[in-house]
Amino acid sequence: MDERIIIVEKAFDTALCDKIVEQAGFFNDAEVITTDGVSMVDKDHRTSKVSWLADILHNPDIYNTLFNAANKANDDFYNFELHYCEHLQITQYLSSEEGMFRAHTDDGSTDPDDKQPRKLSVSVMLSEPSEYNGGDLVFYELFSLRHAEVERIKNAPKGTAIFFPSYLPHEVTPVTRGCRMSLVTWFRGPRFK
């Protein structure tokens, strides 16, 4: 296991995962941000749908569970200075659309004045592995011309939280059967020194 990737099984219990899925509102086609800072749907790069979870006032149990797991992972492994997290995104990858997200990083702010970039990413599995095929979370080496694979996470149990530095390249492989759902967010803090 690559030491930059922290897997916390049972970070969320089944009931909390089901609550998150039930609270998902309308799903829109996911967008990507271009190098010009433009947000757009690009089906060649990302085929998934997203919904956004209501804020902490409406979901303290979800946010507290997430913050506790993130604080432990950060304290034990990363020691990043983190100030806040973005809104929680529920992502749906459907086999009918060959849902996927090609290799990318999460830290790609196109705003040079962004003083609080993304530093720590998390993906929480909301589906049971038996509910879909494909949808592997694959990590790649930094600055590799050939995208050398460093870790592949397959069939992570429902409720598993996967933490990693936002600068680490990763992708979700195409879902070939069923539906893979995850809760994702990004923790921000001052630029690395």
C-alpha cells in the first residue's frame, strides 16, 4: 500500500451511507475545470453525475463522522494545515453511461490568488461492491510520463473512507455493471511551503 493513501474501513456505518444516498437531490452531469478555469461537461474525460449534500446544520452526524475520520487521518499521517472542507458531493457512476473519471488531480486551482488550495481529498464508498463491476480507484505516480500505477483499490466495502493528498493523480475506471456511488470532498488550507 502506498503510504500517501489512507484507507479507513467502516469510517461510516451502513445506516449513515444509506442516509447520504437518500438525501441526494437531483443529479446533474458532472463537470470538469479546464486549464482556462472554465467549468464544462466533457464526456471524454468524465462521465458521472453529481448531487450536493445539505450543509452541516442539516447533517451534523454526517459532517461530524467525516471530520473525525479526516482529523485522525491528518493527525496520524499527513499533518497538513487544514482550515475547512468544501461542500460534500455525492457522485454516481452508472454502467449505462460507462461512468468513469480519467486521470486527474484535485488540487488544480486555476486561480493564482487562491490562498486556500485543496490539500486533502477523501472518497467514501456508498455502494456495496456487489452492486457494481469496474469503478476501481487507481492512483498514479507524480510527474510520470506514462502514468505509472502505484495503487488500485477495488471492491472497497461500503462505508470505507479513502484519504489522499489532492495533488496525487487518480482516476475511476469505467463501471461496467450497476451503479457505484461515493461521497467526496476536499479539505483546504494554506499553500504548502
